[in-house]
Amino acid sequence: MSNKHLFLPSGFIRTPLQNGLGRYIPQLQRITLKFCKNHGGSRGVRDFIETDLMEFAKTNPGTVVYLKPRRHRYPCMVAEYLNGEREYLSCHEFSRAEIQKWLSYMCTRSGIPVMRFRKYQHTDYPSIQGVWNPFTHQAPEINVAQFPHEILSKPVDNGPTATDQLIEIFKKTQIKDPVKPEH
Amino acid sequence: MAALWKTCHQCLRYGLSHKSFYPSVSAINVISKRNFKPRWVAPTLREIKRRKDVEDDRNGGPKIFHRSTFLEWNYDAEIFAFSNRLGEKFNEATLRTALTHKSYVERETARLSDIGVDSYLQIQNNEELAVAGGALISKFTNGYLRAVFTRVPEELIMAMHDFLTSTSNLEIVGKHIGLGDLMLCSDFPCESETYVKSLKAVVAALAESSGEERARIFVQDLVVTQLYGLDINELWNPADPVGNLTDILKREGKAEPEFRLIKHSGQNSVLAVYYVGVYSDKNFIAEGAGESLEIAKEMAAREALKQLFHTEDSMKALPFGRQLKNIQSKIVQLENQPNLPLSKWISEKVTSAVH
């Protein structure tokens, strides 16, 4: 039930600079794809670069894509966000589709580190009629009342108690005119 | 030393990240997977980190490098991405000028003259653009505030304007649109003033490239939205609310405000609370609560003023973005038309906002 065992930080949903309120600014600033031109583990990245990369760059003109071919190195991608955060992901032995998936994941993030959301809803107006305080629903007459007061001193009338109701039921079950036994 | 170098190579072979070879950054998050490393890896990395921390402490903090010192850096591509990210079209020369600071030009001229090349650099700096942009941001902010807060006195408008155009607010905006890596300046890490100047110059460049209309929408989308979630009554409060309320009611021809105690509790305790209501000619206007009678009276007067200005806690939500489409012409009209000051405020002369 509790989340204390998780090392994941928790928080409420937020966005940098009220993104989306005025206009939506894609938060991914640049992405660096490092791969080997020869090694088999970079095959997926190489295939992605040859086929899907141009389309990705065209659909995300606000993101700069850097390619770093490095021999004898495993493939990886480093995403840099507008709020200064960096995300590193190793792409070793990934397929072309997996690279596409992770790249689209990086694009849609805001750069705020992954955290457990405490609530999935948020409101700026938590109370419509006003938060309850002890003076809500109090009769204004108590201000100028002299105690003991014949109405206000008594407990608030909530109707007959359970005992009273049982007595009423018992009385109803009684015979009205008991017949006197004839000698 | 040789052993350490060998272990580093082994670290690389096992596919570890080059975190220790990257310039230090404040946060690098790794999307982790299940990796089973040999026993000696963790202690080795721990020792490397410990030695690095000792060196960093000795040098007064980790070394920081400007993003342009990286091998993967293309200034033209970054400029292109900057304008596309914001969804705006810039005249490229104007944008580059807007991002060039005087300190950078001076530094470059000094460097060239040190080498021996005594040339007068033709690069323009952003001083004039910054001044123009500052005036534009101020104007557009005022227009928005006066169009949305029609019933509010000019003092509160000025307080909100001062907050929105403050150095801290504009610096945050500048940082989060990616200006930090694009600015050409001699100070690193860049100061707040540099960010603010760049942002103002960018706004002026946008007005020059795409027109004032686009620049207005830009300021509304990025600067003014920082008003969201803020309690504007925290920014400014009338100094003498009781006196102000009395003056306003007198000007409107209504009866003098009468303060009556409505509720109280815990008078002899630390947690005393008094609710005082303001009445004008036996009509209830507002109530306020406080720890003492004087505080409660002042709070009641403040609440009454808030109700007159339509700035209560339950006021209408502020419009942003697309919701401003219908009132853009009104915003333009009110940019140079200040609201009524508190000394002259009267409800007949103000209209309720429709947005």
C-alpha cells in the first residue's frame, strides 16, 4: 500500500515554465546518437539512421540531432533538455523499431526526472463553497444569546433516539383494551 | 597508475558509460537496465569518484564547460532549432545580433589584437535591441494586465508588471527556452543580467522579423503565463484599506462602512479569532478574520476592496494562449491607457472584464 520502499522520488505533476498554457514548446533540446560503424550491436542504430532519421528530424525541427560514429564503442543516445537535465540510454543490440520507440519517448518528456506521481489530478479550486470552519452552519443568534438558552442550550435535535423508537414499537404491539378474565 | 588505467579500459570493455570522461554536469539520469557487473567494478568506480571529489573540492567545485566546447556542436543548427522550437520565424542576422553581447565582441577584439591582427570586428551587439525589447515586454505586459484586470487600480497593475518584468522572472524564462547555450558572452556561467538582455533582444528581433503582433503573442505566451498560480494579492496590498474603502464608498455616494463583530472564539487564549463584517447602510459587503479586532477589521476592509476589484480568491481564472484571441484588440488599445489609481477609483468608471 505504501510507497516508502521505493527509491523513486515522488511529486505532483508539473511542467517547466507553464509549458502548454501559452504555447507548447518541445522540451527536447538536442539528442546525440553515438554508434559504431562496424560492430553488430550498433546495427539497429545504423538502420535507424539510414531509414527513419530524416523523418524524425523533419517532424522535430526544434531538436538538434548529433551523430557520433565512434569505433569500438557501444551505441547510446544522450538527450539534453531545456531545463538542463540529461538522459543517457544505452542502445546496444536495439532493433530499429526500439530506437524509434525510445527516441519518441525522449521527445515527449519534459526533462523533469522520472518520479512517482502522488495524484493524477490537480485543481486550482479545491473548495467551491468555502472550506469548513467551526463557524460554518452556526446560528448567528449565539452571538447575542444569554445562556442558559431554552433552544441553544439543548443538544441539537436529531429526531428520536433508538431507545425511543423501540419504546414506541413496543407500545404499538400492546393490546389496547385488555380483556378482563371472567371468573 | 598503470593498474588504474587498465581497470579503466576494462570498464570500457564491459560497456560502462563514459560518465567520468564527460564534463561534469549537475544531473545525468540513466535509464537503468539489469546489468550484472563483476565484483571489482563497484569498488573501483567508488574509488575513482572519491578521488575526483577530492580534486573538485580542492579546485572549488566541479569543472564546468560551455556546451560549445563539445565536439558535437553546430551553432547554425542550434539557431535553426531555437526558432523552430518557439514556432517563430526570425531574420537570422537579427537573431544572431540579438544573441551577441558587447562583452563577447570586446573579448574577441582583445584576443585578435593580442595575436597581432588589428582588425575592427564588424559584429554588432545587442545593446539597442535589448533596450527596444525591454520596452516592448513592458508594453505588452501592461496591455494584458489592463485588459484582464479591468477593475483593478493602477497600483496593483504596476506591482504585477514589476513582478513579471523582474530580472528573476525573465531570467527563468530565458533559461528555459535554451538561451544559455546560444548566447555569445564573455561571462560563464552566465549572469542573470545577460539572460535578461538576451531575452529582451530576442523579443525585439522577433518584432523586427515577424511583426509586433507575433512579438505580443510571444510575450503573452512566455512571460505573462508566469502569473499562473500566483496569488496577486501577495504582490500588493493597500496600505490603509479602511481609509481607502471609506473614500471609495463616499465617492460612490454610499453610506460610510460600518464594522461589526460577527463571530469570535478563544478570546483569552493564544488562538483567538475574530470575524469582523463590513456593512454599508446595513448591507453586508464582506467579512474578514484575524487574531485581534484591529487585524480582523483590516482584513474585512481588504476583502471588501478585493470584491470591488474582482480579485477575490474565487475570481475568474486568467485567460492565456488561445483564450486571448477575442481580446487582443482590447489589449492593444489598453497598452498605453493606465487604469484608475486608488485615489480616484470608483465603480462607475470601471467595466467588468469579459474573457
